[in-house]
Amino acid sequence: MTHLFYSPTFISFFSGADTDCETHPPSDSEVHEGETCPPTELSTVLLKMEELNKSNEADARSITSRTASSDSPARSVGDASSSRNGSTCQHPSEEIEDEHEIDLWTIWGNLVKSWEIEMKKRPNCVKELVRRGIPHHFRTIAWQLLAGASAVAVHESYTEYLRHSSVYEKVIQRDMCRTYPELDFFKDGQRGQQSLFNVIKAYSVHDREVGYCQGSAFIVGLLLLQMPEEEAFAVFVKLMEQYRLRELYKPAMTELGLCMFQLECIVQESMPDLYTHFNNMGFDTSMYASSWFLTLFTTSLPLELANRIMDLFLVDGMSAIFRVAIAILQQSRIDLLKLDMEGMLKYFQREIRERYENDHELLFAVASQITLNAKKMKKLEKEYLAKRTKEQEEAIELR
């Protein structure tokens, strides 16, 4: 097992002792701009964690096959205190040779067991750890904790929803074979496909205004690769209600239009040559970016990257999706400027995925350096809503 080395300051970080790392949560209007926890010790730890995550990449890629073939469900928050031997991914036990040598299991094990305390005392420090990538062994627990989701709280309602019929059942069933068709876990007759149907159907009964949107199946599927269906339902409800996803999926799709407008304006300002090229080719922002927002990149990037993006999304919300989108465009700009409409469509459909298949960290390194101005994003929102209102009024006059 690979070990990380930490200073006494960082060891106390997860023991409940006070350190200089204490910060206050950012305000609701704040957009993540790469803030980090001050101490040098933590910076060193973050770098070491990043190195360890890279070394465990092959192990992380096996999560799909393990989940698909296992008869036992993934762990829920209630299992946070379980030992290594009781987890879904076992490692041989090793003695810690030095008091300052703490392995990844110990760090995250201590964190999830004292989650509420650490999030209250040092929220930005915990979030910075999450931004560097949650070890895949802990995503089952960490995603539920970050979302504030509880399977216990939704157990009765979830069971009741499954008893009801949904007007979307036929459509949901039709889309099952289109969701992660390359994964055995979601093939016809497999447990994953039934769980996927159950969660999506339950949500369509839970939220009759939104009902069902095809893109949501990929997000639910991503959750099911990490946790049982009740836990996945609990997290999905939180994502919909507290992370703007519900607004994206509403029939009018005003929120999706807003995101496309904001992204287009950012491209116009930061990459004017690419913006001009898109316009000359009649290549609308929604043609390449709508699926990024509706599925949180699950249909556009390798599964390991989609997991990392979900880590970021649970910490930073929709701003994380904007930063990843801008990072992709920045890194693809030279290639895109050489392509026509058909070439760009193929590029976004295939080459983006292949580009990051073996180089995950480059994307996140670039995305972490991107700054979004909260005031400017709010201004763009007002502009878009005013424009949309005017268009609706003009449409009414023409009737």
C-alpha cells in the first residue's frame, strides 16, 4: 500500500485540534476562484494526495467491473465507521512505521467519522481535499455526506413511490438500453438496469413538474455505480433540489438556456477567435455544451473523469461545470479552429473523450486555474432573462 507522509499540523487537522487552517464557509453568492487553505503543511499533503490518486488510477478504473459483478450493494453513510476488512475494496493491513505516516484510509476514515465537526470548523480545508479527488473507496460515503443525503430519511417515501405508476414509465424503459450501454451492470436483465429504472421512476413520481428528462439517467447511473438505489435516490433528490439540476430539467429549460448564454459570453471574451469561428460555422453553443450540463459530462468523458467532476460538482456546484467546460475549450481551441461544422461535431463526440482517456490530471489542472466572476455571471443572468422575456412578449404580439 502506498502511504502519505504528514506533518504534525496535518495530523491534528483530523484529530479535532485547532490549527491555522480554520476558515469560514463562502457566502452563497461566492463563486469558487481557487481558494486554498493557507498552511504550507496542507499544501504538501494535497500534492501527495494528488500523486497517490495518480498511482491508484488503474485501481480506480476497476470500480465498474467490481460494482457490476458484486452481489452485495455498495456502502451507505451508515457504514462510515466500518473497518477496512468490511469495505468493498480490501487492502492487506500494514503497521504504521512512523507516527507522522498516515495512509489514505486513515485520513479519509477519520474525516468521514468526524465529518460534521470538520465541515463546521474547517470547511474550505475539507473542500480542497475533495477538489483533489476523493479516493474511489470513499465516494459511496463522501458523496452522500457532501450532498447532505440520507437513505433513512427517504426510505418510506421511496418505497411508496415505487408502488405508484408513473406516466413516464414507457419512456424511461425505452431509454434504459441507451444509458451506459457499454457497461454490463446496466445491460438487459442486470441488477443495475432495474435499479436505474426504479430510481428514475421514483423521482418522476416524487417531482411531477419535472417528471423525467433523458439526461438524468446518466447521472443516476453514475450514482448507482457507487451506491445502492435508495442512497442513489437520496443523493439525486439533493442534486436536483439544491444544485440547480431541477431547473435545468424543467420543461421550459430556461436554466439550460441561461447556462448556454453564459458560456457563450465567456468564450466570446476569453477566446474571441474560437467564438468567431463557431459563429461563422453556425455552430451554436448548445450543439456541443448542452449535454455537458444536462449529464455533468457523463456522456462526454471517461467514467473516471465523470467521477472526479461529480466530486467537484458536490463542492462547487454549477461553477465546476463551467470551469471544466472552459478548460476543455481552451485545450481544444487550436484543433477546433481548423475544423468545419462536421469536423467539430465529430471532435466533440469522439476526440474529446479520447484526448483525456490517459491524461486526466491535465484537465483538472487547467480547470482549477479558471476564475469565474460572480458579479459578471449574475449580470449575464439578468441580461439573458430580460432578453428571454422580450422574445416571449414579441411572440405573444405576433399571435
